[in-house]
Amino acid sequence: MWSVGVFIFSQIVVCQFTRDNITNEDTTVTPYYALSTGIVPAPIMLRLGNSTIDSTKSFKVPQPTDNTAAPQIVEQVVTQVVQQVAPQVVPHVVSVKSYFDHDRKYGPTFEDVPVGNVTKITVQLGEDAHLNCRISLLQDKTVSWVRRRGKDEIPELLTVGAVTYAADNRVTVARRYPGNWKLLVREVKPEDEGVYECQISTHPPRVSRTYLHINTPQVWVVDEAGAPLLEKYYEAESTLALVCRARYVDTPAVLTWLHEGKALNSDTSRGGISVKTEQVPGGADSVLRLARVNSSDAGNYTCAVRGAKPHTVAVHVLNESLAELHAGNSIHKPTKITVITLLIIAVVISQSPLVAIAVTFAALAHNIRVQGLLSEQFTGIILPT
């Protein structure tokens, strides 16, 4: 019984001592300490003095005034809390060389790029041009089309991604799945010829170049020497033959012959029409023949091909032969001297027959010599004086 009483009394003393220590503590607290990190950690419940602290929230730290070791204890506790809450930050150093090496090995690449990184395509005048740009592993990069103009190769932005920036509405992006960023130029013109660049927004940018050549057809009607022909003469009942040469045209080329704007076909009522066209590298040659031409066959003959400016020749049909026409042109008309001479002869004849004969012969000889028709046998004759 005595032992039980001693035990109870000792417990009462201990409790009273503990209560006195608690009530003697200074309740002065320090301002808020906010722990802020970029990562939201799981809440940690910490014991600090007589307070329970949530590590994810602001808290008050009791600061005793009399105990000189208290600030050190508080600092150690706060340091421990920060170490538990804040993640360990390790500086990340990016190697420029390794970054670009990785991008070069595993980044976007062009498909079907020829030697020299330049693709050459040829498009007929007036047709649509399709410039392909096939890319693998594009990822988050952007594709742009740029055109180089003039000798200085001044860049002109055409498209960025699926957006068109070109002022010409004939230029658009016609993307084809999965990775063909195709540039479409509708109804090409001669000024559309030049260099086009497909660029990927890597660092430095990757570029694939395409040279667009506009094929402009040309047509000529030529003579026997191959020179352009504008006019030609034919005799009646002869055979008309005209040669047309077309270059830089589609193969096979289709040439059309026209007479005064009407197509010449073998099944026309005229008959005797023959057109023979031969395909040659880069174009075609065509020969038109008309048998036994007459005056109705005269006029303008045109050789035409799609996409090219036609060439027209004026054909004349003569009723007389060219030999007779040439001979007729060689006969000279009487000159004024000849007429005066004949008048003098007529006056003299009435006065003296002998003098009239001599003067007449001399005048005729002089007139023939002037015209260049004097034969060799008359050059040695001495006229009487």
C-alpha cells in the first residue's frame, strides 16, 4: 500500500514539472517562411517544437528569445525541411555539337534528292507545274517554299507550312500524304522559270532546290536553206511544197496547216493535198504539198502547234511561167534618146537618102550598145563619117 502511494505521488510531481516547462516557453514566432518549388511534392508532416507542419504550405516557426542556441536549431530544422521538400537540382549542360549531331542523324531528311541537290523539271508553256518535296521524319519542323529571282537570287517567300504568302494566286501548296510538301504552279508562264527551294526549319536550315524550265514551243516555215520564209511564188499547174519546223514541243507533236484560216485535210473537196509529219528530237518537221495549184490556191498558209505562235507564209500563183516572167523583165523599154534619134532619121530621110541610111545605122548601133545587146560581130565595124 505504501509503494502504491509513492508511485502516484511521483507521477503527480513529474506532470507538474512538465507543465511548468511548457508554460514558461515564449510564444513569440518568426514571420512566415514560404517553401516554393517548381514541382509539387507529396505532403510531409513534420514535427517542429510543439507544432505540426505541412511541408507543402507556409508555416510559423517558434523562436525562443532567451535560448541562444534556438536560432541554430531552427535553422537546422528549416534546412532539413527544405532538403526533404525541394528536389535536388542538377545543372543540365547541352553540348551544341551533340545536339546537332543528333539532329543530323535522326532529324528530317529529303527523299529522292539527286546528286548536287538540284532537281530539274521541264513543263510545257500553259500547263501546271508540280514541284515535289518529299520529307521523312519531319517531326515538329516547318516546311517553307522560297523562290530565287534575278541574277542576285533575291529570295521570295511563297509558302510556310500550309499557308501561302505568294502574291500570285496561281501558286499554292498541294500537300500529299504522308510527307510530300508539293508546290503547285498553275498555267506556267515564261517568267515562272527559275530556282525554287524547299526549306526545313532546322538549324541550319536544310534546303532542296528545284530548277523549273518552261518549254516554249517555236514554229517556222522555212525555205530550202532552213531560213524563215515569208513569201513564195509558184507557177500555175505546179506543185506547192512548204516545210514547217516545230521545236520545243510535246512529243508527239501535232501540227496543223491552215489556208486562209481553214484547216487543210486530205478529205477536203480540193483534193491533191498531202501532209507528212515526222517526229524528230525536240520537235517535229511537217511538209505540205498541193498538186497542180491554180489562182484559187494563192493566199496565206499557216503552220500552227499548240502553245506556240503560228507562222504564216504568203503564197502567189502566177498564170505565166517564171521563165517567161524573167525574160519579159529583161526587155528594156525605148529610151528618150531612141525616140529623138528616130525623129531625126525621119527628117533626114526626106533630104538625102545616103545620109539618112548612115545616120540611121549609127543611131541604131549606138542604141544597141547602150542597152548592152550589141553582138561581138558589130564591135569591129567602123561607121562612115
